[in-house]
Amino acid sequence: MKNLYNTKITAEEAWEIARKITRDEVLGGFSNEELSEIFGTMYPDEIFSRYTPEEAKAKIVEWEKGLAIHKDPAEVMESWRVVLKDFMKSSRV
């Protein structure tokens, strides 16, 4: 198995990772909870200062592997319901 931390990534991959870290969850980004699970912080500036793009990708890959094993589909659906409710509330302003 190759070491994911030493695997070079393309500019496009790095850009996509940056988008997922900084975008709102309803726009395809990670939630604050997910950022904390993956990186130990929910603040993008801390993530960018602590990790290289390769390290960030490796952390995301490790986290995604854990999701496949541990996430209950009902839990995932409920989390999206909460996100959608919050989005709907915020759009009524």
C-alpha cells in the first residue's frame, strides 16, 4: 500500500479539496462536524496552515473509509434533513 501523505496531487485535486473545506455544506462542502472529525478543527485557516494538500487528501481518504464502515444510512438521511431545514430557515430572511 502506498503512503498517501507522499503522493503528489494535481492542482485540480488541491483546488477541489480547498473548495470542500471552505464551501458551505449545502453547496457541497464539509460540515463543521465533518471538518472537526477529519482535521481536528472546523476552521479552514487552521487546516490550511497545518496540512499540505497531500496530507489533507490523505486525511479525507482515511475519513471516507471510516464512513463506509460506520455510517448508518438513517443517520445520514437525518443529517441532511437538518441541513435542509437550516437552509430553508436561513433563506426566509
